[in-house]
Amino acid sequence: EVQLLESGGGLVQPGGSLRLSCAASGFTFSSYAMSWVRQAPGKGLEWVSAISGSGGSTYYADSVKGRFTISRDNSKNTLYLQMNSLRAEDTAVYYCAKEGPPYCSGGSCYWGYWGQGTLVTVSS
Amino acid sequence: EIVLTQSPATLSLSPGERATLSCRASQSVSSYLAWYQQKPGQAPRLLIYDASNRATGIPARFSGSGSGTDFTLTISSLEPEDFAVYYCQQRSNCPTFGQGTRLEIK
């Protein structure tokens, strides 16, 4: 059974940093691209960042480019999101999400599995 | 960035009724569109991918259609557990979501 468990959220001041983790189990972690998706309180979903299975390719939304860094440790089956220079508008629940078969076509995939999310609050 | 616009914002229906939710893309996404369901306090759940394919375990009352810029999610006969928020999503190099349609009990 695929399981994704996020941790590391909390309250941080504007300009501060936080590192989120997502512990994965139930599948061959290194074989799958992973993403972070966030949801501000009472708002919709926003894709934040993605990383290939090997970690060699990374992608970011413009809203976080230059401030956030996605990484993974395939030996620990763990995905990370290092968040620096945090702003009030980064306040959200952050989900990690797994993409891959059978929800793939045309060379890319959809997110078939999601964690339960971790809340990040940026406030003074 | 491809913008997805969902309508209506809120849909009020009764159990047993048919629900029709729309998603329009600012440019063609071919058939590369998904629908997710989200209930309060829960993560999103993939319902439909590639516009019309049901994900594993999704009941047959959920169906998707469309291609290019116009897409529809249909729930043929609403069950009490179907009242939730629904999002469409396109999966280009910069994935985006629609703003959501809240399906509420009338």
C-alpha cells in the first residue's frame, strides 16, 4: 500500500526558513517523480515543485522559484522541500504527491497518491 | 501558463440528481486533463485522468468528457458522499488547477 507522510510544518516568521519532509513507503521510491502541491486556507490547489525519480531534474512554480528547493534521498525514501525567504502568502497546507502508472500517457503522469498534508503558517 | 476556469463556482443539488461540472482551458490541453475530488480536511483524490478515464476504484457514476479546451465531469446520480469540492487539472510542464466547484446539498 502506497503511503506518503509529510512532516516539518509549523509556524515561522516572514523571511524565515522551514524544511518539509515526505516519507514514502509501499512502492519503489526512486522509480517515481514526486511533487509538492499546496493549498492556502480556504483556497484552491497550487502546484509548487516537482522532481524526477533520480533527482536529476527539478521544476518550480514561478511563485517559489529561487526561494524553494526540492530534493530527495532515495536511500531514505524521503522527499524534501526546503523553503527559504518565506512570505505570508506561502501559508498553506503542503501535500506531497506521487505520479506514475497507471495514470500516465503521452510521457507524463497524474497524481494518483497524496499524503495527508502538513500546515505551514508564515506569520509574525 | 494555462488557466483553467471552472463553472459553476457552486452547484446545489439533491441526492439522486445529475451533476454537470465544467472546466475550460485558456488554450488546448488535448486530452491531458484530470478531475480531483476533495472533502474537508482530506487530500484530493484522483477521479478521472486523460479527460475520460476513471481512476482505480472510482464508481461508474463518475464520467468525464471533452478535449481541447472544454471538459465536463458528470455524476449521473448523486450519492451523499459525492458532496465535495471538485478541481480540474492540466499537466503541462507547469501544471495548473481550476479554482474548484463546490457541490453542495440542496
